[in-house]
Amino acid sequence: MIRAMIVDDDALVRLGLADLLDADDGIEVVAQAADGVQAVELAAAHRIDVALVDVRMPRMDGITATARLRALPHPPRVVTLTTFDLDEYVYNALAAGADGFLLKDTDPAEILRAVHLVATGSAMLHPAAARRLIDRYHRAGRPRAAAARARIERLTPRERDVLALLARGDTNADIADRLGMRESTVKSHVSRILTALEVSNRVQAALLARDADLAP
């Protein structure tokens, strides 16, 4: 059972998301927060697997809340919610440790899919929007690009192949199919990639790959 938390200052949004998630037999909404401060307090008191976090909120915004949530001893996975797919705040949330983002008008079935995917350690990024977002707000200067390439040099050629596909938003199953390997092998590669690159999740690995011009 996936234990979820909804973080949004709009009570109607919280209600709608709670109804949606509770209708899924594999998800239980165990906490709801109206801002980032309350979200961090609730996550520290309850074991949360996945938090859906709005970007713009009073007291503590979703970006700061994401960083605080990910710094907890038992950090939840975080999916950022936003109204606009090119919102610069969303990039900042991803850099802070979010495992993906969704638009608030995303199809309900895709929201449920995102919660399940993120709970297993995968990322949920709207491919086209993610690409535009990163391209617009993650222009790499030479020093950052050189540093990114130096980290990627730590990887084996096969791990670089996996990273390139991961960076374009492919799931473990997609990568396994394209590279002709088992999904369990892909998971092992991804785990080693995150450790070698010194990043906490797939999204940050993808950002690093784009800095190094590895991503397609």
C-alpha cells in the first residue's frame, strides 16, 4: 500500500486529489497539508511514500518544501504539481529533489500512474514539457558542462547508454527493451549511475546528462 500526502493551499484541489487517490486500492492518503511548513511536520510524524506538492503556497513554497522533505531521515518521493508546464519554479523543484512533475489538469489515470511509478523509484516527467522546461531553465555554462562531463566519465559505456535513455524520460522497461537487457539489470545500472554521479534520483541524473550534452 502506497502512503500518500497531498500538499496544496487550495482546499478543493486537496479534496479532489484525495478522492482520486483513495479510489485506487493500492494508495492510501494518510496526510493533507495546506503549505510546506505543515507538509514537513506531517511527513516527519507519518511515514509518507509519495507526496504530491504544489509549487506556489504561503509560508513555505513547494520548492523549499521539497528540499526539506527530501532531507528527512525517511524522505518521501515528491511529485511537483504546477499549472504551467514551463514554470521556472518546477525546474527548481526538480533540482531540489522532486522525482517528477505533473500539470494540475493531467488526466486522472496519469496522476495515479505517476504515484505508482514514483513509489517504485521511477520518475514521472511529461516528456515534451520536461524537455522544454530543462532546455529553457537549465542552460549549462562551460564550467558546469565540464564538471558534468567529468562525473559521467566515471560511468562505463553501458551505463552511459542507460543514462542517455533515462535522460530522455524512458522507463526501466523502455530501456530494457531498447538495450536488450532484463529490467532488473537496468535497475542495477540505474542504482550504480546515481551513486557514481552523486545524485539522489533519476531527474537529477537527467539534468546532469543534459549539462554534459549526453541527452538526445
